[in-house]
Amino acid sequence: MQKVRAAKVPVGEAAEVIPRMRSAGMIDLSSRISGDGEYRFVPLVPGREADAEAMGFSLTEIPSRSEGSLSPLEKVRDSLPDMDPGLLALLPDKWEIAGRTVTMKVDPALSPVMGDIGRAYAEALGVTAVYADVSGVHDELRIPDVRLIWGEACPAEKTESGITYTWDPSCIMFASGNLVERARMGRTDCTGETVVDMFAGIGYFTLPIARFAGARKVFACEKNPVSYGYLVRNIELNGVGDRVIPILADNRSLCGKGFADRIMMGYVQRTSEFIPKALSMAKPGCIIHYHDTFMVGTERSETERVFSEHAGRDGFEILSIREVKSFAPNVSHYVADVRV
């Protein structure tokens, strides 16, 4: 690997010196600033070595790395040369990009420098709005604790498996970990079926079923008015308005008995509370896609237990159970296909 000459700037002086060197055109921007616990190694434009020495800094050689070879996180670190090393170690290394937005979990210790972090990630990832996930989702409506830390608020947009979703990252958390299950629903044979999505959200399962699975009609129920607004928008965006009936309501207030061929229960942790309502809407032979969280290894016995309480031991058949994603230590989110 090629080498470049670099000034050894003591860490304690970096916050003041590096911006001054950048303004003076001394820094080789095609290489990265690196360092150890004592020095920041600042790559120099050829011919500016004497200027660095005149400022009192000794020189060293470091590997030359072009901007294009840097990872986004490396670019973020390089754009924050004056940040405390302890805070740099807390920078997020995972994020979700959707259209012109990015959302990431941010350590509360970074709150004082949130604006600087937002700018750095916006530049490194090429987005216009950066959202910080402060403490995950809360209450029955699963509203996220998310705030805009850089740029102007704008809707997020993502296309996956032929479906386009749009939503507001500040008040709706997109469940990226459910990607495989959303795609599976689009491949499921629902030809001629009447489907009920009891927890439709912005259309996570409703849209692939309506567009690709052959369902005759999908009743998509959503209680959160903000999510419902995006559900309606996404139905139009994906051209399935002739097959989907969006309903703004608590699903326990839905009318009708014994009419559903298939029921989606895409909720977790409290899903069992809604089994009686699902059973009341189900035709004989209806398949329920039941989502819930269980201790790893107990998913079948727990599914059997909660359905036995409401349908009786002989009133259902578990066709399959799959892990959707890890939820917590020794706890996973599962989906069970249950025929009733």
C-alpha cells in the first residue's frame, strides 16, 4: 500500500489545529486522518511538510487510502476530528436508510454532540434527514421515541420485493427485520380468499398479499391514525385499492363472524389477547398467521397453550412455526401458521 507523509498532532491539540490546517489547504483529503491514543496522524498535501514542521509537528508515514475506499463509519469519524475519543467509540455502526432518510440508535451519552453527528452521517451516507432512535417503541400503538437531529423532516420510502412503503420516521418504526416474512406472504397462495389483517400498520403484510398472493379482498385494520394515513397512501401507491379495504379502528370492534379464509396477527407480546376475536372471524379451515415472542425452545408449546385456551385442544392445528428475528437474549419473535 502506498504511503503518505502525515503530521503528528497531539490529541489535546487536534480540535484547534486540524480545522486550521484544513482551512490552510494542508490536509490531503484523498487520505484519512488516523491516530492512536496520543496523536492524530494528519495526511499532508505533498509540499506542505515544511509548513507542518514550522507549526512544531513531527512527521510520520501512514498508509494512503482514497475517500472511495473508506467505509461510511470511517468517513464519519474523519469528519469529526475534534470529537473526544470516548464519544467517537460510541458512534452508531448500524443504520437504516430509506429514501432520503436514515434512522439509527444513538447512545444517550452522545446527546451534547447530536447535531454534529447528524451532519457527519448525512454527508457520509448521502441523505438529507437523520433521525435518532433514542429509546425504541412504546405503548400499545408502538410509537417510537425518535427525533430529527439533522436536515428537514421528510417521509421515508423503501421498495422491497416489489412493494413500495412510505412512512414518517419520527412517529412510525419500520420493522426491517420482518423482510423475509413480508416476502413469504407475497408468495403465499391466497387465490380468491378473504383476508383480515388485524394489525395492518402501514401495510407490511397487507400490501404483498393484495398485490401478489391473489387474495380477493383484504380487510386491513389499523388503530393508530398516523399509521392508518400511511396505509391508505401505500394502498394507492401500490395500486391495490380495488382489493384492500382500510379500516381505522381497534380490531376488536370489527363486524362479522365466520367470514375470513386467512387472518394476519402481526403483533408481538400481547397477541394472545386478540385470539378470541380472530377465532370469531375465522371460517372453518381458516389459517391464522400468529406472531408472538417466546423464550427460545418454547415456541410450539406456548402456541399450543394459548390456542388451547380459546379453541380447545382439538380446535386447531399448528402447520409450521418459524423464527422471524431475535427479540431479546434467549427470546425470539416467531410466526406460527395455525389452521382452525
